[in-house]
Amino acid sequence: MAEETPESSGTSLLHNSAATASKPRHFLKDVVFHGKFQFLNSLTPEENTQCQHGLYFQDGERRVDYILTYHIKKPSSSRSNRQSSRFTDNAFTRSLRRGTARLGRPPPPQPRGDPEVASQDHSMDYHEDDKRYRREEFEGNLRDMGLELEKDEDTKTPGVGFVKIHAPWHVLCREAEFMKLKMPTKKVYEVKQCSGVGAKINTLVNKATEPLHPNVEENRAQNVKHLSYAFSREKQHLFDLSDRDSFFDSKTRASIVFEVLKRTKCTKAKYSMGITSLLGRGVYTAAYPLHDGDVDGENVEPNDRKLLYEEWASYSVFYKYQPIGLVRKYFGEKIGLYFAWLGLYTQMLIPASLVGVIVFLYGCATVDNNIPSMEICHPRNNITMCPLCDRACNYWKLKEACGTARASHLFDNPATVFFSIFMALWAAMFMEHWKRRQMRLNYEWDLTGFEEEEEELKDHPRAEYELCVMQKSLKKEHKTQKTEKEKLTCRDRLPAYMTNIVMMLLMIGVTFAIVFGVILYRISITAALHMSNNPTTRSNVRLMVKTTAAIINLVVILILDEVYGAVARWLTVLEVPKTDKSFEERLIFKTFILKFVNAFTPIIYIAFFRGRLVGRPGSYLYVFESYRMEECAHGGCLMELCIQLSITMLGKQLIQNNLFEIGIPKLKKLIRYIKSKRRSFQEEEREKKLQRYETDHFLEPFAGLTPEYMEMIIQFGFVTLFVASFPLAPLFALLNNIIEIRLDAKKFVAELRRPVAARAKDIGIWYNLLRGVAKVAVIINAFVISFTSDFIPRLVYQYMYSPDGSMHGFVNHTMSYFNVSDFQDGKEPMDPHHLGYQVEMCRYKDYREPPWSNTPYVVSKEFWAVLAARLAFVIVFQNVVMLMSDIVDWLIPDIPKDISLQIHKEKILMVELFMKEEQGKMQFIDSMTPCDGKRRNNHAPIARSRSIPHTHSHTHANNF
């Protein structure tokens, strides 16, 4: 018999808990403790250096696949003796104590203390013991599932204990088969390359873009590809298992352990709890896989994380393509798809930005030739306009609006109509291009067979849902006897749905109330500034009010974004969705609705409502009987819409990116670092290198991709919804995304704990939200062009009312007359004179009859003509653009032709592989059959039964 080494004895003490299950619990604790102590002391310094980075167990061979952390209560001075006695209180000392009691000897004196402090310590001890008991049970169940565990409480991180988890080979194989993971087989085939003109074009493009490719092998086009198949323990001979340590990479190993953690329950408590509930109740404080290594330093060994940091997360490579293959290899398909989508979206913004800049430059080049702005700015223009507010405001000249009129032309010109149509088609092209890119990634990442039924295997019921089921079943047992189905379901959550609806409406109402408050701010500040004695202040009233109101809106939007995110999560928790996928989709939908309304309500008000609920001089509409509704400048509301849109878009991108995504995580990391590591440590302890699992503990936990997607979806709304008023929006989005990609990459690689790799075939509900925003954008841009800009009134005037077919006289045509004697009492200006003469008539922008007509101040026939033209344009624009989008969708196939051919080729090769395997089995059976005729006759039925599938399979293979 081989001699037992200290390592083997220590390992057996740590992991073979089933052999001593009948022993008392205190005996097991002592055995494990002393066994671990002997095992650690038996290691030589050379063996300790193998696991100094924390990536392996103490034996230096078993890799750490997952980490669980828990809180270790720091012993205080008043409790140190009691806690130390608890560790040494074994069966022998307790029996000795009982024996002395039987002999009549008094027990040893117990330390006395404050009863109140003792009761508090007892309560805290009870909670700590309860958590420890749950941990012991949960870890025992993990060992029963085949996982190997190793604890480390003697770390440089005070108050934190670590449980290192390793998945042995048989567990990896079992779970990979259960999860239907597709692994590469030994079969290798050549990927068909395009030929002819297409091949030459691709060669030229690859040579031209060679400097843009990162120095990563996974990003290069491969001519050969391994045939992949769902892993099966019965068909292990199909896979290349020559190196078992690298067959399942670290990403796959971590995802397998995570699946085991989700299925394992702590059942001896009051309620069955999984890892999520244990984390929520503080039994464990964190759960995460480890990064492969460090990213910076002099002696950092090459690893995938370091390569990602250098070729992806560095700002010096902002001009290069992303190494999407390596991102998927390290983080999984779900995160890889996000960055692939973000990269394609950023690339598609390049042509949109170029066209937007051209449209803006066209407006700049034609501003001096714009006849309406020339008429407004003409020095001989002597049109007296009606006051902009009651009492405090005086009459003013139309030429004072020259600057606003010229600026409005930059964004309100015929080119904006073309740009709106272009952006609608651009959105359709982007969606189609992404579908093709997604299918190509599915083929390259072996996700073509990843169907919905396979995905449902990992959609286990959430721990909160199971807890809800148990609570309801217990309540119903105490009340009345009902059917088994009613006892074990948690579908009667009508109050939660009603609460969600009420709260969603309440939050939307809060957004409307804030927009209304900003409206009151603009009205009151405008009146106050007009009463100023400073002429500079009075001349810049509109600009100051617009800018400050837009900044206030931005600050409120940023604050409410955080509030609405928390509210959406709270509402989703109330619903108790059954699966994690259902929880995520409901949370995303609620968050999107609230944040979309929050971001776009002020913009929608300016675009479609401001200036249309004003009334007319002598009969204005008032709020609270004192605040007159605000109206647009003479150049229209499009300029104000542009200001609001630009400040909101740029402010959200700059503040959220720089403050929320960079500053706050770094601040949290610093606080966590100071609290956990720097307290009560000497200087020499600070200089010691932390283990990998300790270093990762100080990183920010991964919070999911929802914030990243949400930010980009809202930006997509800014780019497409109101692009007619802000053609530079794609350019600012492009500049932001170039930084955003590297910012997110650095955050994922260096500042976040490594997320658990998740399989995904597409981007899920986000694609439906994108399509919805693209469809709504067509309608909104049609209304912006029709009702917010002056494009339609100019066309109507030029082709219906202009005497010479030009735009001369358009400004005078759009203004009506008002007799100042018709002002309401107390609403007229305090100074009835303007520039030294008495004002009798003033002008205002509207289509109304003059005061000398038979129906004074009634809307004129020009108003109805313009309204009809506006509605007709909306209908024509919407249908034409959507028809063109459908044509684009029809012309571009969802699956590239070469990918469809390769997928078909893979199916044929897979059938051939299995037919060859079956043929090999039949040949083996035939070779094992004896040559004796008598024995052959005895086995004739078996031979005949085997020969039928053999012949059929051979024929089937030849057909392929």
C-alpha cells in the first residue's frame, strides 16, 4: 500500500465529509480544523509559490473556478476569551465538565460582565452562528454535487473569509452535457472563401484595413474551423481531450460552477434558499469568478486579460476594430454581442455624421441667401410687434429677432427634410446590417443550434419566486384547503400589477409636473428680466431663459434617471417573476418607459405644444390667472428645440460617462479599499501582494448590461427621433461612442469583477426596443417638419400666395394685425409709446383676420390651407419612408449567403461524422464475432439486426 502523504491526508480531511457524517458536529469541526492546519504546515515554500497569485488551491494544481466570500466577525476584547474558549470546547472538555459536576465539584467560575452587553453579544452570536450553520450546510451540499472547496480566512483582507471552489473533470463533463455546451470536435473542415470579383475586393479591403485590426489572433479570419457538437460523456472520443486542463477554458468552468450554485439549495433552514437568497441575507457577501491575471506591472505574465487591456481597453487603439472574438472568449457571448452591437452602431454613425455635417454646412452657406431672414434683418424693417408679456414688456421691432431667424435657418432649411428621410432609411439599414452581423457571429461562435428550448434549461425558478410559493402554500395551509395547483403557484399577484400601473402613472405624472414647473420658471423669469434696468439683460432675455431652463431640465433628468431606475427595480421585485429572463425583460421594459418619458417629455413639449396654446393679443391663455403661456420666437420653435436637444444629449453623455461611470466607481473602490485593507495594518503588511481573489474582491461588482444598453438606446432616440431639428446629433453620438467603447472596455477589464459568462443568441428585448424607436422616429420627424418648422408654410406661400413664385413677402404674410385698444384691462404695456410715437397697431405671428374685417381675429382661410398641407405631408412622408424601409428590409437578406452555405455544410459533415462512427462500431462488432459457423449462427439474429442500420447508414452517408 502506498504511503499516505500529508497532502493527501489534508485533502481527505477537507473534502471527505461524507465519511464522518455520523460524527458529532464539534468533532467534525475539530477534525477539519486540525487537518487543514497540518495540511498548510506540510507545504514547502516552493509549493507555496505555486499558488501565491491565488489562482490555485494550496496544492498548486487545482484551479480556482469560483469564489464565495463571507463576513468574519472581528473578535472584540470583551469577547475574545469567550470566543477562544468556544473553539477549544470539544467533546472531551465538555464531558470533563459534566463529570466534575457529578462529583459535586463546582464548575469553573465564568467571567461576569454587563448583562445588557451580554444580551447584545448573545443576539449577535446567534445571527453569526445561524449564518455559519447555513454556510456549512450549503458547502456540504456543494461537496455532494462533486465540487471541491477550500477555505481561507487568514488573509490580508480583515473581516472577509474566502471559499475557493474547484470543479473536477467529472463535474465539468456532467454539467457541460446537461447545459448542452457545444465544444469543438476533432473534425476540422475548410471554410469556403468567396471567389471571383468578391474575393479580390475583400483582399483589397483587408489590405487597406490591416492597420485597423488589433494584434489578436482571434480577430483574424480563419481558413479552417473545428466542427462543434453538444458535449456528451458517451461521445468523448469525438473531442480532442489530449489536454483536459485547457479543454474547458476559465470562462466555461466559471459558468458551469455558477449553474451548480444556482441549483444547490440550503434546505434545513425555515425556507429553501439558493445562492441568491444566501447573498441577499448576508450569509455570503459576494460570489464571483476570478480574472486570469493582472493587466499592468513589470513582471505580468501574458494572459487574455492583459491582451484585452492592451488591444481593446487602451485609448491609444481607439481607431482599431474591437477584438470581438477575444471578448467573447473571456466574457462570454452575451457581453460579446453587446460590444459587437455597439461597434456596428458606432461604424454606422460615420455616414450619418458626414451627411449631418453636410446638411449643417448647407444651412451655413445659404443663410445669407435666405429671403425670410433677410426680410427680418433688413434695416428698413419698421414692423412693430406686440409685447411678449403683460405690463412689463414693451413693444419691439421685428428686426430685433434677426439673430434668431438666421440661426433657425441653420437647422430649418430644405436639406433637413432630405436628412430626415435619410436617417429613417439609415435606421432600417442599421437594423438589417445588425441582423446579418448577428447571424455571422452565431456561426463563428457555434450558436446556430442554440434554440429556445436549450435556453430554458438554465431558466430555473428564481429564489424569490420559490420563497413566494412556499410562503403562499404555508398561508393557505392555515386558512382553507384548496387545490394543489392553487397551493403551489404564485400567479395571483393582481395587487402587484395594480401597484405597478399606479406607480408608473405616478412617476410619469411627476415628470409632467416637473416640465410644468420649468414652464412656470421660464414664464416668470422672462417677465422679471424684462423689468430689469440693464439694457443688455433685456436684449438677451430669450437666450438666457432658454439656456438656464435647458440646464435645469438636464439636472432634473439626471436625478430622475437614478430614481426611476430604483423604482423600476422595486416594481419588478413586487411582481415576483418566475425566471431570471422574465425578471430582466420586465425590468428593462419598465426602466425604458420611465427613462424615455423622463428624457423626451421636455423636448416633446417644445416641439409640439409650445407656442400653440398661447391665444392671441387681447385673448391670451393664462395659467393660475397670472402666468401667460409662453410663445415661440419669430423664427419658430425649432431653434429652441435644438438648444434643448443639444444640451440634454451632450449633458447626459458627458456627465453620465465622466461622473457616473468613471468617478463614482473609482470612489467606491477607494472607500472599500480604505475600509477593508488600510485599517489596523502595519506598513509592512500593506506592501505584501494580495491574492488574486482578494484583489478581485476590491473591484466593483458587475451590475449587468442593462445600464449600458439603456444609455445607447436613449442616445439612439436622440439621433433618430428629432434629427430634423439637430442634424449634428449623429456626429456628437459618434464622438461619444468612440470614447464609450474604450471606457466600457477598461471598466470591464480592469475595474469590474469578472462577470459570469452567459450564452445568448441575440441582444434580446433590446432589438424590439430599437425597432420601436426607429418606427416612432418616422412619425415624430414627419410632425416636426410639418408643425414645428416653417417648411410647409413656406411651400404653401410660394406655390399658392406668392405673386412671383418667390419667398418675397413671406414674413408679412405670416403675421396678423392687432388694435392696441383691444387689450384687456391691466394687460396693456405700461408705456403705450415706442420710440417716441403712439402705437395703434402691432403685429403678431398667426393666421387671423385683421381687426377691420367683419370677423376680426378669427382664423383665416390661409390657416386652414396650411393645416391641410401639414397633415397631407405627414401622411405622405410617413407612408413613403416606411415603404422605402420595407423595401430595404426585403432587399437585404437576414442571413448572408456564405453563412447559410457553411451552416448547411456543417450539418452534412456532422451526419458524415456520426455515420463514420457507426460504421466503425459495426466493424468492431464484426471483428469480435467468432469465425465458427455454429457460433455465428447463434449470433445470427444480432448480426442481422446490426446489419440493417449499418447498411442504411452507409447508404445515407454516401448520399450526402
